[in-house]
Amino acid sequence: MKILKNAVAGTLESSDLFIQIEPDDKELTLEIDSVVANQHLDSIRGAVVDTLNEFEISTGKIYIKDKGALDCVIRARMETALKRGGVLES
């Protein structure tokens, strides 16, 4: 599957995160900026990658600005952004 259009989800409020996705036909790029990166970057990346795998996304640009969101929030925001991005089978 692939991302068809730019989309966003979330906020920059404390305990939330902001996700922006963009289509890219060549590669998958993941950029994470988090206030808790020193402690939780691996788990944030894991939640994002798990959600991408659920939607079978192999290409696109994902930008994340995290303000300490819980795992369930990360997954919900990712799902919302992907659905808003018009994910379609390639």
C-alpha cells in the first residue's frame, strides 16, 4: 500500500504528538523529534513501524513531533494520519 496525499494528525499539546505524512514512491523516511527521545525513542519508533506494517506501507515520508505521547496515542495518531492520507494498495 502507499500514501496518496499529504495528511496530518495530532497536536503539539503535552502528552500528544503531531504526525505529518507525505507520499514518496521511492523510499520510506521516518523522522522523529521527541522530548523524551533519550528514554523512549525505540518504543516510539516501534509503535510507528508496527502501525506502518499493519497498513503494509513501504514508501512515504513520516515526520513526528512527540510531546510525551503514550503508545496507544502514537498508534491512534498514525492510523488517523494514514487514513487521512488515502492509503491505497499499490
